[in-house]
Amino acid sequence: MQTKTPQRPTMGGIVRLDPRLDELVAPGTPIEMLASGFEWSEGPIWIADGGYLLFSDIPRNSIMKWSEADGLSLFLKPSGFTGTVDYGREPGSNALTLDHEGRLTLCEHGDRRISRLYPDGGKRTLADAYHGKRLNSPNDLCFKSSGDLYFTDPPYGLPKNFEDPRRELDFCGVYRLAADGAVTLLTRELTRPNGLAFSPDEKSLYVANSDPERAVWMKYPAEPDGTLGPGAVFLDVTAAARQGSPGLPDGMKVDASGNLFATGPGGVSVITPGGKVLGRIETGQRTSNCAWGEDGSTLYITAHHYLCRIRTTTRAAVMPGRLAVAGTGVVL
């Protein structure tokens, strides 16, 4: 007897601004609501070896686990703050990714570090300072095929944010953590750097700036030596943010054709490599991040209190020199 996939509640809808969106998201495709009740969901990552999704609930200092078979469960607590005092509204882990060996790599707000979780026990701090000064609160991260890790460092995880007396750096940086452990500042020009992602050929790095006064996605040439060239505005959505569309430029992922699926005002904007907005996956919520999962065509989305997903007709980008997981197209 054939088992039927359970009918799930849906939310939001698709706004189509260009017919080319139909080639990426079929008309009539629903946004499925998978779980709810979170304070602020963030940082999803698909674990192909196991068939489940991990994501952060930052205020609850927790990483949650969701699978089709078993539903929702707690994966790790504490996830980003191991102290004993009250540490504000967002102490937990934020973005999650996997390194080249499949080990979970975390942005930890409260402990103000990038860390790696080992399957056989314990964590290792990969970066927590720049020139002897503590990082603000690492927010998002992505690996390059070289093994270098790129990350952003706004102060959202500090209890008093920009005005916190514990803050040691007077800027918000975009950094590179080299495979040898060296931390390099790549740019300090953005007021609130947030999500980031490489183009499929790794020649460009996109960085979101979640400042309501300058809500933009930037595009930087990624140089062969690991540095960034001068950036240019890829897309400006400041007007939409000022008009009350929920959300600001945040996490993003790239498909095999170089299209960006970028969370921001209204939900997830689908943007061509040339900067044309094809449409939006509108969740109706402040939407924080997204991740490719399953066979590489399902987009998982964290949206405020919710975890949701949408089936697409495109696939995750596979970066040069990177192996796809079990032939799925999902990059480690």
C-alpha cells in the first residue's frame, strides 16, 4: 500500500513579477508550513547524511532538528551562549553550515565566536577575535572551495546591540577565516553586514546589509588571493523596507544558474545574476534565511515563528572543487 505524504498547512504565496520565475518555481506551488512556535528561527542547514534539517532558535539558545519522518526535536542547547548571566534577546547560535568534512560550523552570538561541533564530542573555537579584540557577534557564514570561511559580524547578539559596553570593535566587518586560522578583515564599509553567499563560479561574493536606512545587497569581486575587490550595490530595497514590507536583507542561497534566493522585505526575493527581481516567495513574516535540502531543489525557509519550505524546479549551486552530498547537488 502506498503511503501518502501528509497534507500540511500552507502560508503566504508567490508574487510573480517576471514570467521567467515560472522556470524556477512552478505556478501553484504552495509554501508548506512544517513547524511553528519559535521565537526567531534562523540559520537552516540540510544534513544529507541523515535526511534532516537543523536550524537555530536564537532567543531560546537552541538548535532544532526537523525531519519528515520524526518531525521536530531539540538538537543542541545551549547553542550559542554558555554563560550563567542573562544575555539579552538573542544569545543563541545564528547561521549554521557544514565544513568540507561535514562537521557542523556555527555562528555563536552569546559566546561571540565561530565554532565547530565534533561528532564524537565537544566544540572547537575557530575564531573569536580580530587583532586581539573580541568579535561583535558572528551572524552568517559560508565556505569557499579553498576551505576558507567567510563571515559577517554585526552586533545583533550583544544585549545592548550597537551601544553595548562589551563591544570591542567599533565597526561591523566582513571577514575571511583562512584554513590556517588567520582572520582577515575584508571590508568594514557596511553598517550591518548580514547574509552572504558566493556565485557558483566563486568569482563574486554577495553580502546583505540589513540596515533599514540602506537596505541593500552588495556584490564584491572575489579575488584569487581570497580578498575582495571594491563592491557595488547589486540591489537596493530601501524603499520597500521603508514602506513597511516585513524584513530586511538577510540570509541567501544561490542556485545552479546563479539566481539568488535572498530573504528580505516581503519574504524571499528571486533575483537573476543581472540583478532583475523575478518575484518573491512571500511568507507574510519577517524572513531570516533559507537553505537547499533533499535533492537540492527544495528550499527550506526560516520565517520568524515558523519553519516552512517550497518545492522548486531549480537546483542548488555546486561550487568548483566541492563535492555534492550523495549525488544530490546539495553542497557540503
